[in-house]
Amino acid sequence: MATQIREEGRIETEGVMVKVKVLSLTHYVDEALKQAEYYRDEHGVVIAKVPAASGFFAQGDSFEDARGNLRDVIEGNVLLALQLGFEIDISREEWLRL
């Protein structure tokens, strides 16, 4: 029997309904970037970081470079966490805060 999507967050596989978590990587990254802080260090390099997320930081020669690099860092961290089997447990309230 094929797997069928019945409604958002639920799939049916082999006759059994299973609840699944739906994570939009693009939405997660966009929301995290809204919380990013930027500053120039003593060498003129732009530093970008998401204070509430350990490990979410990057740098660049310009604001745009730093933001683009930060986007890559966030995506990479989330994908690595999923590959390693870590659960990404974000409540609706946390999404709204991000």
C-alpha cells in the first residue's frame, strides 16, 4: 500500500495514520534571520549572529555577504541536526518568537 497524505501533519502508510511534524526550512531560516544582529568588528568585518541560537553566526565583507553566509549557516545546522537524528522540537509559540 502506498503512503498517502491525508491532511497537513498526518499521513497514512500501510493502513495506519501517522502524525508527522512539518518543518519548512525556508520559513525557519527567514524567521531566524529576523532575529539576527549585525555589527562591524575592529577590522571592519561584518559579524552576523542569532543571539538565541548557539552556533548561528557568520561574517562577511558587507551586510549582504554576512546575511547570505548566516543563511547558509542556519540551513547547514538544521540539516546536520536532522541527519544526525536530533529532534527539532519547535512549538507554535517558539515559531512566533523566532
